[in-house]
Amino acid sequence: MKQATVALVGRPNVGKSTLFNRLAGRRQAVVDDRPGTTRDRSFASCEWNGVIFTIVDTGGIEVLPDKVVAGSRPGPEQLLSKDSAAFIPLIRSQAELAIEEADAVIFLTDAIAGITPADEEVAHILRRSRKPVFLAANKTESDRVRATAVEFYALGIGEVYPISALHGKGVADMLDDLVLALPAARETEAEEEDESIKLAIVGRPNVGKSSLLNKLLGEERVIVSPVPGTTRDAIDTQMEWEGTAITLIDTAGIRRRGKVKPGAEQYSVLRALSAIQRADVALLVVDATQGLIAQDSHVAAFILDEWCSAVVLVNKWDAVDKDTYTMLAYTQDVREKLKFMDYVPVLFISALTGKRVQRVIPEALAVHRARYERIPTSELNRIVRDAVAHHAPPSKRGKRLKILYASQPDVAPPTFIFHVNDQELVHFTYRRYLENRIREAHPFPGTPLKMIFRRRGRE
């Protein structure tokens, strides 16, 4: 049975992401003092009084004149930070979509600031929605502010719940009433383990990650803009491909370390790296018009560090002047610059036109299958024996490496243990040689191989 959904809405900077993190039980959404930090919708599963529901964090709904949308606003009380003003219409549409899809809504306001025109606009949208609405007056840490929360009854929404999202005060009372209004109220069932295949869309800023996600889903699931750094949170989206459950994770662009600004952007990059850690396959998106640059290689290194499988997606291929040999030359360039990941498939796509985008998921699923491939012990040892016979291990100080036998005890990633007379004799080049010989028989496309050498007799 599908979980009920609760949307968290309000104007900018009233504490929606703080409350979202409290309900989610972890710091999932990026929190920053500057309004406009949250832009896309973020989802988390919550449980209260035996009822499981999904909470949806949204960007702030703001009432602004046309000149503000263009990026300027006179006066000292500018609500949105400069880098978010251009996204106001898109943020609003995302919030309105969340309200439309929700079973209930938490309308968060700022008890210290009192009622604002933006609060009145949000209240008007919610009255039209005809959804159960729970008006939470936030930031009521003091008794004085708590007493002023009664003014929000003037919005005509109904009961007002004075809360402190930061400290949790009053949140329980609101949740007690909220879960009673949800259509799927029921006893808590043991949560099924998420067995979906997780694909993280990663890369540096402005290479088309969010455009690719929307094209794969066939809808405007996340905000797309030519301004680098639009995506901040790692956004999880569930989909099904020919009966296979998939979780697509859109992430913030990963800049060079020295270019990452402290605050929201820094945490966004940490979220992106965390997405790589939990992904089965990383879809590394690069910009075809710029070629594969050093920062693309750095992101690829992050993927390899986490033993994550990968597919390289060369996006914006429609914008490249091509001839018969362009794709081959570009592939060779990718292989050369990603020598440490020369096993990854390379696809040339256009998220804008949809060219070859239909091949992305099948390729990622093929790579995922390779993560779980096993080589029988007898066949593996035959491959190793043939490799040693063709090219004997080098000696060191008169002592030669001897490989006694090999096994594959684990998958995801495929892990091979080589029992040897002395692991200190294993040179990096010979380790790579053995990996290449294994891949000749079993390519393991897009998947790193973990090679472990142990001294004979060692547990």
C-alpha cells in the first residue's frame, strides 16, 4: 500500500528544512540562514504513532513583482538571496505540485515575523487545494512569541500549532492530529528493505544532470536552469524500468575543492559524495562541448574511491560538430584521461533532444549485473595460471612472487583474493596485468575489481 504524503510548505526562511530534518530524523535537507536555499522537492519517510508517511520538503512560496524575478529587488528586506531570485517561479511551481500530490499539508509560518503578504498568498493557495492543512507557527521558543501565535488564526486556515522546529517543542502535538487526518493511517508494518537499484547522476556543475533526470522520467521532476549550482540536495526519485525498481539520485554539481563556497554549497557537495557512497552505479555526466576536463577526472576518482560502478554519459552531443570519426576520437580521449577507469562504458547523449537517452537505463542495468557476477574458483585459477605462464611475476631482491591460488569471496564490487608467498612482492603493474587478464575472460563492464593479496597461511 502506498504511503500517505505530507507536503511542507510556506514562504522562504520560516524553517521548513529544519522541521523536515527533525521529522526525517537526520540532516537530509541543506539548511542555511539565507532564504531560498531549498529549491527542489526532497522526500523522506517518517513514522508517528504507528503511522508511516512520506514528508516532502519544498522551496519557499514568495510573492514578488516582475522585477524581482529578473533578479533585482530594492529595499533592505530582500527575502531571497541573490543567487536564488532567478528561480522563484520554478521553486513556486515545485511547491504547488507537492501540494497537489499531497494527502495533507503542514503550512509553516514565522511567529516572530508575524503574518506577511507571502503567508496570505500561501494560505490562499492552500484554501483552493481543499487538502487538510496544519498551520504551524514556528520559532516560538519563548513564551512571549508563543502568545503572539494566535494572530495566525486570521489566515482562516484553522487550528494554529505553536512549535519550535529547532528544539522540537510543540511538534508532537501537531503530529498527533496530523496522522489522524491521513487516509492511510494504520499500524506500523515492518519496513521492507529498499531493494531498488540506485543510480546516482553525478558530475561537475552545469553539465545537464537535472535535464537528464527529467528526460528519463518524462516530467519536470526537478528544476532545470543554465545557472550552475541550481541543484543543492541529493534528490531521490523512484521509477520502474521493465519491471525493475530503480531509484534515480540527482545531485549537486561537484566543483574543484578550492571553488566550493562554505555553507549551503559545501553541504551540497557532501550530499553528492554521500549519494555516490550509497549508489550501485554512478552516471558520470560530462559536457561534450568542453571535453573531459580535470574536474571530471576528479569526480571519477570519487566514484572509484567508493568502489562504485559507473557509466560515462557524454551529454550535449547535439551541440558538437561531428564527422564519421568524431565519436571514436572522443571515446579514445575519455579512455586516455580516465586510464584508472578504462573499463567504463561511454554513451553519447543529448538530454535536450532525448538522443540515445533511452539507452542509459539498460546500460546502467547491465553494469549493475556485472557487479554481481561471480567467476567459479576453478575457472579463476585457470585464468591466473595462464596469466602467470604467459608473463611470470617479477622478482624482488632475488625472491619471486608465487601465486598459490585465487578465489572470489564477494561481489558488489567483485572481490578477488590471491594467496601468495609474500604480498610485498606484488608490484602495481603486475596487479593491473592480472586484472586485465581477468577482464579478457569476464569484462565486468563499468565495474571496479577489488584485488587483495594475502600471505600464505594468513587468515
